[in-house]
Amino acid sequence: MKDADNRVSATRKDDPMLLCQISDLHVKEPGSLCYGVVDSAAALRACVDHIVRLPQRPDVVVATGDLTDFGRPREYRHLRELLAPLPMPVYLMPGNHDDRDALRAAFPDHAYLRATSPHIQYAFDAGPLHVLALDTTVPGEGGGALDAPRLDWLEQKLAEAGGRPVVILMHHAPFPVGIGHIDSIGLADPEPLAAIVRRHPNVERVLCGHLHRPIQARFAGTIASTCPSPAHQVLLEFGPDAPNAFTLEPPAFQLHRWEPRFGLVSHMAFIGRFDGPYPFHDPTGALLE
Ligand SMILES: [Fe+2]
Ligand SMILES: [Fe+2]
């Protein structure tokens, strides 16, 4: 993991750019399992290994919150060890399971974590993309909020972007997903955020975490989406009484690829080692039906 304060400058304006999103890592102290079941450290190790082995190396990795399970210093030290093999810049964001002070203390070389206070909001460039990280967390609460200072910062940064393509990162998603227990700890009053985003058609995406599932929605004239976890996924069952439960569905992360002739195209990558690849033709070279 490089010092993420270096700008992501490997790409030229006309090159594709690959932004990798991981989320909801829920790292615990060594030897502890999430809910007594999930080895989130092993899950993140597999995720990092998968990213390192990708045929095209991402230019940057962003982690959209719930980096640790309880926001404890030892958990952040463990997180740091687990992320260390990543050779590209890594940007970290808090989620409702995190603690801002403990996060900052464990990553003193990540100066962007101190760009604003008390919230952790920052901006960086990734190739032609201008990335704005919003802090939706409310200490001690599961749900998220964006108050006037945080939204004013967003307005200012969008003005400074000057029409460049923008990606907004935030932990809580600004839309309900229909799964009662997680909607009950969603983002309070997303309308002021929507009003700002609506005025800026250069916002390509709002990339979120928190949901432990891949979900997309139209939001304020752009696309908002959530990222699966490398560890546990939220049970896909709708309704106000949906069980507050998780499953061990296949873990995954997202790859958002900037294509200069088109824009941003988002992929989901399952984590693991799978059979294949097999060619789409037989050994004689004939195409198979
Ligand atoms: Fe989470
Ligand atoms: Fe969360």
C-alpha cells in the first residue's frame, strides 16, 4: 500500500483508468471472528490477493467504510497489515463501525484523513476522475447523516471540479433498498444531497458501502450503487420484518473503469479462485456452438 497522498497519476488523459472499490471489511483483532462465524481477516486477505493478481492492475483502491468491526486500535493495526500488499494508493473512509480518531492514529502517513475535521472528507484525482469522499457517519449510531458543513464542503468541491467527471464516495447509501433492518440505519434525509447532485450532471456515480450487497439505483440524475463485502453479505429478503441476518454468499468487490471514449463502466468481481479460463473454441480453433 503506497502513501495514498500521492496523486493517482499513472494514467494519461486518454488511457483507461481502473478504480477498485472494496467495502465493509469488518476487520477484527487477530484470532477473532465476526459474530463468531466470519473470518473477516482471511476474507480481506483473499480480496487483496485477488486484486494483486488481476490482469489489469487497478490504479487506485478505495475502501468505503466499515473498515473494522468495532473501531478499536488493534483492529486498525490488523487492517494496516492486511492492506500492506496492495502496491497502489489506497484511500480509506469511515463507516458506522469505525472510529475516526483510531483510524487516523493507525494511518499517520495517510494525510488526507486529516484534510477536514472532525469529519473525514477529502478529494483526490484518479486519472481524469475527481473523487470526493463524504463522511456520513454519526459517532455511536448505525444510521448516517450529512449535515450542513459536510454538504457545504461537497458544494465547494463540486464547484472546484469545474465540470470534470466526479465520483462521490460515501458509506451510507442515499436510497432505501427494501430490506427493513438495514433501511432503518440508512442515510437520514438524502434530499439535500440529492438537490446538490442534481445540479451537477458531471457526477458520474455515487459509490456506497454499508449494504453488503451489489445494488444500483437512479439517484438525482446519476447512478448510485453499493458494493458487496469481501466477508459476509446481508440476507436478500425484503420487507419491514426481514430477518436481521447475513449469509456467506460469494464475496466480491467492484471495478469502475473509466473509458475515455465513453465514461465510467462498473463491473463486479467475485473473489476467489475459479475453474477456467477456458477458450471459446475447441483445440482445432473451430468455434463451439
Ligand atoms: Fe458493514
Ligand atoms: Fe455500515
